Amino acid sequence: MTITKPHWKAAAEAKRQSILDLIPGKWRVKEPVPPPSELRDVTAGYIQQSLNARELEITETDAVGIIEHTTSGQWTAVEVTEAFCHRAALAHQLVNCLHEIFFDAAVEDAKKLDAYFSEHKKPVGPLHGLPVSLKDQFHVKGVETTMGYVGWIGTFQGKKDDPRQGAFESELVRELRACGAVLYCKTSVPTTLMAGETENHIIEYTWNPKNRFLSCGGSSGGEGALIALKGSPAGFGTDIGGSVRIPAAFNGLYGLRPSSGRIPYEGAANSMDGQNTILSVIGPLAATVPDLKLLFKAVLSQQPWYHDPLAVELPWRDDLEQETLALIKESASKPESLAFAIMRDDSTVRLHPPVARGIEIIVQTLHRLGHKVIEWNPPPHTEAYDIASRAYSMDGGADVSEHFALSGEEPVKPVMLETGLPQKTASEIAALNIAKREWQKKYMDYWNSTAKLTGTGRPVDGVFCPPAPHAAVIPHKSAPVGYTSFLNTLDYSTVVIPVTRADKTVDVPYTGDNFYSEIDKKVQAEYDAEIYDGAPVSVQLFGRRFQEEKMLTLAEYIGAEVVKHR
Amino acid sequence: MTITKPHWKAAAEAKRQSILDLIPGKWRVKEPVPPPSELRDVTAGYIQQSLNARELEITETDAVGIIEHTTSGQWTAVEVTEAFCHRAALAHQLVNCLHEIFFDAAVEDAKKLDAYFSEHKKPVGPLHGLPVSLKDQFHVKGVETTMGYVGWIGTFQGKKDDPRQGAFESELVRELRACGAVLYCKTSVPTTLMAGETENHIIEYTWNPKNRFLSCGGSSGGEGALIALKGSPAGFGTDIGGSVRIPAAFNGLYGLRPSSGRIPYEGAANSMDGQNTILSVIGPLAATVPDLKLLFKAVLSQQPWYHDPLAVELPWRDDLEQETLALIKESASKPESLAFAIMRDDSTVRLHPPVARGIEIIVQTLHRLGHKVIEWNPPPHTEAYDIASRAYSMDGGADVSEHFALSGEEPVKPVMLETGLPQKTASEIAALNIAKREWQKKYMDYWNSTAKLTGTGRPVDGVFCPPAPHAAVIPHKSAPVGYTSFLNTLDYSTVVIPVTRADKTVDVPYTGDNFYSEIDKKVQAEYDAEIYDGAPVSVQLFGRRFQEEKMLTLAEYIGAEVVKHR
């Protein structure tokens, strides 16, 4: 340490080291990790070589498969937990994806689950023995929550000597435990959470494990990276502008942004808590849709509406799932009984070639299946982007400034939030709420109007659109989040579906000079076929508010069809 | 007109006269109405004498009964509409309860319904031919909305030359028409809507028809007065602090304050629109619970969540109603299978003798039925009152000031809102939203904790409390709305149940000197057994958020039991 280094740098370094120190010696990566120029993708052979056959068998099983083994006594919670702790430890050493490690507590919890199973011959709940990773916004007993802020180290959300420090648990954590889940690590986030990449002064930069030249996305970036490396079978992130969907998309995972009020946010740390024009929501990320359904249904089984004032009394609706399955079944003989819309771009920023190809794959899949496909011509998304931006910045950056000031650290580069701006007044916020509602109403009416075009007697069943103009992005080159945040303005149910990967041999740069705007030109110029090669490419499928059951079911169907012809 | 009279007084007078002018000559009250000292209650014989036998038969039938006749072709929509138009016209002349009269348009609409029935031999919808009254916040084609503001006369919500003026309809209006309802009048409100009485410069003061010394309550006061006079079988008010429940209680009616998002507010006029810490909600008022259910279910049958961005996808839940009916049935042999709590007062303001007796009647009814009864000891309601007050005043009165300024009129006395105060900032509003959520969470946890006390294995099924410390109140003596507004802070499902009427022979004034506070002392001193004699006395029954099906079903059961032994 030099004496000119600010105190916060030392504190960040010490915290960074303390995370690494929690990795047992036997799980340390001994050799230097090869640079990305030699090995872009560390999700396959490279991480596997450090695991034994049993650990590989366990960690390469999806969450639904793990549950089948743990709830029938074939695998113990302890062996499953230890396998994922090992793989998560490796993952962190490869891409910096963990903020908190509590493997010992996890193994103790797993032992209790095994003891319960031995005694009662039945599982504790629907997630018995399943390790579940959590974005570092959730409070877990005995574990710190920093959310990437140096000033939160050793505090409760920045408050010193708060009795909740190390003692309090978020409602979701309580419910996951009641379901039998094992909690073992918390994953990295960008400071402020308002970023499409994951960087902070504590763990520094979280890399994309499928292409380590690139970002894992954000703000639930650690979740995306860890699950892509199979260091976690499934986990929970949060999304106020795309923060579940961007990392799901960038890491080739499925991710759900449910409507507000389905998964309980009660007792989680947050940025700008109390801003209620656009609410952050919690959503699961996983490798498959059945895994997303497993987590989503498990949480709903705990009746969060009795424990979170903002949760809505909407249990998992089997009837909506069954109706959707019936439509899919019917469409096998009558393909036009399902109708989708496609939004190729948002008339503001065009897509990089790999993402445009991803959308084209969806269009071709829908055409091959024979479903009705219409073009999506909604009310201007620029209005939604403007509303969302005004909501995010309504306090002029006061909340995040306060948390930066605790340590004196500076914002990291990907943070999209300006500070030191004027606060909006009650009248201005009311006007913003009205503008939001009016835009939502226009969108709703447009959605209803598609009943005239589909031929099904219903409006479209779902809409496909890109999650960003680019695939997993070159660091500090993230485009604005207009492709995801309009769905936060709408509060619509959205699922990210992995489609393909960037391929430098086919995804050649655009050489024309037809641009919507300067930002469009800038984003397009940042496409580099060589660097992006191998980056996951995904799409969003969205439906109306509270249509999670339908959207998950359609996403599973279409996702499987895309793979069939890949 | 004198030349010293401000312009707004003349405009208000002209509007007042124009309403009266819309009453056909044959329906004018010819003799001067006796003063309240001679005739307090005009709901029975006095109004009946002006109606013929057929009109009496129709207007003294409840909404469910009317629908039975109109959907089976026994009564035409036209004859039902004309009967209610006549009775509403009389009602207005007795207590000043109407802001808008559009009887001619109503009869034209009724003719169309009759033609449809003749042709198709079936009703248009679940409210076929039912006249429904609306608080003057709902826009109806061809009709003005003033909300009591002189400055809104001849405008659309204060905006001149707005194309929506006279052309636009609120979403609820569209849905009621789709159900076959006939719209024929809009009812009086206090300017700003923030008052527990109904007064404005246009129609002046709306009196309580059951005791014309007293207020009809507010802000849906015109609804309460009109329905009590059977000038309407049922109608819709709105409630941000008690505005459905206070007039229901003051007029001896049932009223429902549903949780936010069940009945569509889209396209209705409002005060402080866009304030979204505590949302105003729409609820029905009627003489019976089956009538409330009829209206509530009819609106839900229109799937408002596809037309209002703030509506929640919660259809009428038959299963919840059936579960509740099964509990009631079970309780006939096992009385303690139902458990209620009683909150006798809020530890801030004690009850006037008639209201205390109303609560006692409920307690005795529950004991007679043998149900489990516990005392309600919730988190301090003073916190909820403080949160609600801060929410209502967050813009410092800017919105209502702007609307007063349009004409230059002064606020009427019952308005509880101060103007000219500083606006809250985004950070202050965020802190308020957090305080609200934390209080809601404490209340929710307290509710859950009662599972230990009930013996049913569940928390309490419902809680009874007073709707105000006083019955229908002496003008300008309304107490603060703490007894109702805590339920807006909680967003809980609440039904008002009429219980009894004030009786000077038993409800003798309190003569002790034990008071919670100065305000308690002041409110208690305002009880006058002579003046209050005959005023309706009611209770609130509340349940958790979105428990409308359960609360309506329990209210019907308990309401009927109260009557049995009255």
C-alpha cells in the first residue's frame, strides 16, 4: 500500500481479498488462467478439468433434474451443495462473479436438509437441496450485502451499528429456505445497479465466460456469468431497466422479468428505494424454462402476498399454463391458431449483425411452424425511454451520491445515472406518472387492436424483439437500454430466449450509411466481428402484464423449436 | 345580479339553475319542502307521495330485483329508467345531490336496450336496463364534468377547447354501457374531493336525506344521498381517504372500497392525478350486498385489465366466495370456525355514543353467533394517518389551487387540504413510500400473528371498526378521517355495513373527562343527542388486500344477522 492511495481503495482491496480467502485452498486455480486471446470461452472444457466426475454429473444437471435426485434421496443436499460451491469458486476465479461466499453455512444448511429427509422421508419443499445463487441485493444471515459499494462494507446498507447487520434476511431468502433451497453465494453487481455491465471497485470487472473479451451484462451480471459457468443451477436477479434480461441474453440463458408484485422484493437492498414510478422487479435466471418455472412456482407456493405489501395475490395459474399448452397443441394441426408479432428494431438504434440474425432465426422458426406473424408497429418507444429515464433520475442522483460519499469512491464507468441534478417535485412526478399511464394505455390499445390482424380472434399471443442492439458487449460500449426498459415502463411479462452465437464468418459488419441517428451510427460502428465471435445472441418474448404463465410456456415451446433446427 | 358579485358566483348560479332547468315541469316539487325541524327524514313517505304506484314498485326494488325483471322482459328499460329519473329529480330538489342530469339521453339509451331485447330475446349484459348513478368524476358523452369546480364549467377538466369536452367517456362508463347499464345522472361532490362532507359553490350543500340537519358525508356524498332516497338503485363513488365509506355509512347503505386495481379508474377526472403513493379507488354503493356484488362482478366481467394499465388481472373469484360461504355454513354447527377482531377505537378519537353502540351491536351479534372474537391491537394508526396526510399534501396544494384559480373561487369549508405549502421532493416522496411500505408490512405481520389467537388455524377472517367517530355529522363538524384513511394506506378490502340509527333516548352524551387528546375532547363535545337523532350508524368490516369476494360475503352474512335481532 502506498500512502497516496485513498482509503476506499484499500477497503475495496481488502474486501476483494477476503472473498478470495473464503475459497478453500483445494479449490484454488493453481495455474494462471489463459488470456482471452488464447481461450475466450471458459464454460466448457476449461472449468470442467478441475472437477471430478461426480461433481461434473451434478453441476451439469439442470435444476429440475437436481430436484428429481434430491427429493427422491438419490443425491444428498450436501454433495450437491459441495459440488456447486466448488464450481462457483472456480467460476469466480475465472470471471470475478461473486460478492459473497458462505460455503460453510451452506453445507451446514444442507446437512439439516439431509437430516430432515432421513427422518421424514420427504423433502422440505419444492427446492429441497437445490443451491440457488442470489444477486448481492438480498440479505442473508451472517453475510454482508455491499451491492458493490465500498461504503457498505461492514454496515447494513451503509448504516453503521444497525442491528440488522448480519442478522436480517430478505423475504425472498426466507421463502427460498422454506422451499428447501440452499444459499451459498451472492453474485456481483455494478455499483448503483444502473448499468448494463457489471463493474465495481470491490471485485472490479465481471467478464463474460462465453467470451472473456466481453461483458457479462448487468446489473445481474454475476448471476449471468455464474449460471453460464454452471457454478449455479439457477438464481435470482432484479430488473428495473433490463437487469435480469441483459445478463440472461449476454450469457445465453433464459431469464424472466415478471410483472411487479409477483416475486417479493420486501427486505431486499436497492438503489433509489421508494421510487415507485417504475419498480424494480425480481426474476429468475437459469439454463432452461422448466428451471425458471421451478423457481417461480416455488416462490409463489409461499404466498408472498401475505408477507410483502407490494406482492399481488396471484398464485401460479395452472389454467393459464394449460390454456397455453392447449393452444400450442392445437397449433400442431392448425398452425395459425397461434399469432406472434416481430419488432425488428425500435426505430432508434439498429441491430448489430448477430442480433439481427437472431431475430431472423425466430422469424424463420415461426414461418416454418406456420404460425401467424405480424409486424409490430407500437406507439413510439422513444416516449417510453424518456419516461423511464425521468423515473430513474427523479432524485437527481441523490440516493447514489449518498452511498458513494460514504467511502469517497467515484462511480465506475458503466453507471448510466448522472448525479448532482435537481430533484423533481411532487407535481413533476405526478405529471410523469400520468405520462407513463397514458403511454401504457396507448400500448394496451395497440395490443388490443392486433385482434383485427391475427385471425385468431385474439390479439397477438406474444411479441419477439431484441434485448439490445448488440450481443454481449465490448466493455464500456453498452448501448442505452431502450430495448429492455420499455418493458419496465409497461410492466409486461418478458422472457429472454437464447437463440445462437455471434459468428464472424456470417455476421459481417454493416457498411452502408443509412442510420437513424448519431447514436445508431456510433453503436453500429462499435461492432467488431472478430471480438464478438462466439458471443451469445438472444431474443425477448413479451406478453401483457401478469402473463408469466403464458410467456414461460410459449418461451419453452419456441426455444425448443429454435434448437431443433440450429 | 349585482355588479359587486364576483364572476364565479354568477357562473355557479347559472350552472345550478341549468341543472334544475333539466328537471321536467311535471317532476317539480310544487310545495315548499318542510324544514328539517318539521321533517328530518325525507326518504320514506315524503318522497313517495310524489310517485305513482308503478314508479314506487320499480324504485323500491333493489338492483338485483330490477335486473331479474329487465333481463326477463317483465319490465322495460324505459319504464325503469323513467321511474328512477323521476325519483332522482325529486331527490335533488330535496337535498341537492345532482351535478348533472341527462334523462333524455338515458331514455334514448333505454329504448335501444329494449329494442335489443325485443330482437334478440336476451339482455345486452349483466346490468341490462339498470339505472346506475355516477359520482361527478366520470366523463359521459354529451355531459359536463365539473367535480364541483366553477372553473371547470364549459371545459374538459379545466381545459378550454379540449376536443374531449362532451365527447370522451371514462373506461368505467364504457364498461357499464357494455353491461347494459343506463346512465342518467351524475352526483355531487365537494370541490377537491378531499372532504368528508359534500359542498361546493355550484350546488352548495348536499344534505343527509335521513336527517336533514346533517351531512350526507363525502366525497361521494351525492351518491350516498341519492341512493338513500332510492333515486338510484346503485352507483359508483371513489375513495382515497374514506370517500365511498363515509357517505355509505352516513346514509345507511352498504359500500365497498376495493383494493386498488380492481375497478378501472382509467379516464376518470380526479384531484392530484398522478399522485401514486395512495391511490384513489372506485367502489360501488347500494342498499344491499347482493347489489354491490352485482355491480362489482359486472365490471370485472368486462376484463378491465385489458383496458386500464393500472387494473390487475383478477376476475371475480368464485372459489374465494364459495370458500367463504362454506366457512359460514360450517360455522352454523361449529361457531368458532369463524374468527373476527374488533377495534373499538383508534386510541386517538373516541366514538360518539351512537357509533359506540353500533360497534357493541356487532360484538353482541358475533357473541350470539358464537364466533371467536378477539381485540384488535394493531401498529399505531397515528402513523398511517400521518403517512396518508403527507401523501395527500405532497404537492403542497398545487393541483387544487390551479383549479380554484380558474374561476377565482375560494375553497369551501369542509375541504381538508391546505394550499400554498412547499412541494415534496423526489427523495422526500421516496422516503414516504418506504414509510408506507414499512407500516403496511408491520400491519401485515400483525394480521398474520393473529393465527395464534383465533383457534381456526388462520388469522382473523375480518376486522370490525367504526367508519368515523360520529354518525352522519353536523355540517362543518367532520372529524379527521383517521378511521377510514388507514385502510387506504393499507389498500385493504373494506365493506361498510349499516347497523342502526342514532337514538336520543339511549345515546346519551358522555359526561366524563377522560380524553385521549384535545381533538378527542372537541369531537366528543360536538355530539348533540337531539340533532343526531335518527342518523344512520354503520361499521366497517375489513380484510386484507384483494379480499373483496370474502369481505362482501362476510358482510352479507353479518349484515343479515344484525337485522334479524334489531
